Amino acid sequence: MPAFPDIAKIRYEGPESKNPLAFRHYDENELVEDKSMKDHFRFSVAYWHTMRGTGADPFGPGTMLRPWEAETDSVENAICRARVAFEFIEKLGAPFYCFHDRDVAPEGATLDESNKNLDAVVKVLKEEQQRTGIKLLWGTANLFSNPRYTHGAATSCNADSFAYAAAQVKKMLEVTKELGGQGYTFWGGREGYQCIWNTDMRREIEHLAAFMHLAVDYAKKIGFTGQFYFEPKPMEPTKHQYDFDSAACINFLRAHGLADHVKMNIETNHATLAGHAVEHELDYAGSQGFLGSVDANTGDLLLGWDTDQFPTDVYLTTKIMLMILKYGGFTTGGLNFDAKVRRESFEPVDLFHSHIGGMDAFAKGLKIATAIRAGGVLDEMVKGRYSSWDVGVGAEIESNRHDFESLEKYMLAKGDVTPNHSGRQELFENVVNRYVF
């Protein structure tokens, strides 16, 4: 029996539609810059929030009405939930989904039992993928919830925790390959420290690098060719996490010989927790050749934690799509809605409203971003601001034709610097508004 019997497949009805269960801007078949919207975004549903979110917070238990959920988290209930998940994703029209191992199957009393539980549900996931054509964008392992990971997983002071985490990732790499997953994400969860006094930072970072190398080696051994991703997050739950932001992650990857194997999976809310805008993180990762995938959500600027809200701000989605287009678009990655409905939005239909809003906001952002690119005004303004580097001494510096002595000689002859370009921030903002409005 359908879990959403009163909801038909969500269709595109155009900007004038008043139907809350229809897309107003996201038309998956519409071509934008010679690519369909569906291929631009590669939208993915996050299993953990959409199917496992309860609405619980530090002040109270869950509020979500989920008729398909049983009182106990059995394998049978997990299988039922998997079929509900695919009903939802199919009706929504998203082409991908993502999950942690413990999202889809209950943890057993032993590792062996946990693996058997996972295998039972993976069989159903595979059936549903074949039935619907929905694909796995990337898989990952939950290395943060169980008390065995109190001190972290790959960076734990307990070697057994490292070993157990390795066994979990081994299994999830096998599962991701079996399901045709296009990537695998490392999300640190608790890979950091609370107190520097009890922490051997060098050793922990080296253990994290060794762990990732073991994963890369095993992927090669089993023939898994999906892209590895590293997801930056600066805090929550630890005071400092080693995967703080894109710059820290990329430095880590380069320092430990992992740069050829791992790209970034960047989340909007994590960027703001690190003190950055998401466009900064995307631009930095892209400029370094590490932009891989995006966890699409947003935070509340009045709240200093990871609220994982759905992105409905068109300015935000425009900035994100400008960066994604700038660096050539997605290949194996996509826009994964690592977002959850609010605790107060507890009815099943709210799952549709939230995803529709996010998908429409990105569709609008894509159209604005492509118009900005086609107009070329911003690019010309930026080029003009740096024009002194295109001729004369600027071009000579960029072509390595100067040293400190020659530059001193140049400035002694010139005398001083004359500021020649206003930043014109307000004009830049006005030009963007011209396209938004």
C-alpha cells in the first residue's frame, strides 16, 4: 500500500502555478547552456534526514508523523522504510539518493550481525533502483553515533575504534559498488578534539591519512571506481575538527599523498560555521581542482549551529550555481539535499513541500546564473579591475620576469602607486540585482 496515496508524481506547471505540489521553475527537461536541468543539478535525497529524521532536539523528543515506522527498528521495518523512500524519491522526481550504512539498516549486536542486516536491506535497495531507475550518488558510513566512536573513529585514541571503523568502511565500499554508487564520502563526525591537553594532534592526523589510504587501496582492490569525497566541517560536535574547511582539507590531502584520489563535498551550513560563505568554499575548492559535490542546505544566521534547513534563498542558489558552472559543472557529484524539515513541520506531505522549494530555488538560481554569464557584465568588470596585470609590469611579474631588485628599481623610477580602480562593490551588487529582479 502506498505511503503517500494522495500525492501524485510532482510535475512542472510553470511560474504561474498555485499548486503547492508542483514545480514552478524546475523543469527537468529544460535545456540551459546545452544541458538539461536534471543533468545540471543531479539532485539527491538524503536518506538520513528524509527517512530517519524524527524532529528530536535537545529540548524534546521527536514529533514526526511517519505511519510507515514501527515501534522497533527491525530489519523488516528497515525494508518497509526503503520501499517508502523510493516511493517518495520517485514521486519527487529526484534522480539520486545518498545514505549512511546505519540509515538504511539497524545495527546488530555484533559486526557480523550488522553486516547481515545491511545485506538484507541492500537487496531491496537494489531492487528498487532497478525498478525506478533512481541511482546512488554516494555512500558513506556512520562513524560517529555509536559510543565506540566517543573519541572519534580514524583519529581515536583507541586502536580498536580505528579497526572497527575500517571494517565498516570496507563493507560500505562493497555496498556502494554493488549499488552502482558514483562516489564515497568521508565525513569526520567526531574526527577532532575537545581538549588539546589530552590530544596528540600529529598522531591523530597521521592516523586519519592512513585510514583514507586504506580506503583508497581497498577500492582499487575490489574495482570500485567511484569518486572519493572529503566533507569539511569546522565544529559540532568537537571543538575543533581536522576537516575544518576546504583549505584545511585540501592541505591535508596534499600533505598526505591523497590529492589524486579525493575531492571536496561542500555543505553550505558547514561553510558558514567555518566563517565562510559557501561561494567562497566552492571557489576555493574549484580553483584548486578539488570541487566534487555539494550538500545543499542552509543555516539560520541567528543560530550558531548546523540547522540543515532547505535552501530557498535565490541569492544563495544563484551564487552556488555560478560557481558550479564556473568550474565546469558536476561529473560524479551532485546537489544532495542534506536538509531536514523543521520540527514543527511534522506531516509526511511536508517532505514534498521542502524538496520542491529547494529544487525550484535552484532552478531559478541556475537561470539567473546563466543570464549573468551570458551577459558578461560581471566578468568584464572583474577583468577591468585587474587590468594592470595584463600589460606592463603586471604581465611581466606573472610571467616571472622580475625579482625584488628589479621591482625596487621599477618603483624607484615610478615614485609611488596611484590607486586606479575603485572596488565598486555597490555597483557589482546592483548588477547582480538587475538579473535577480
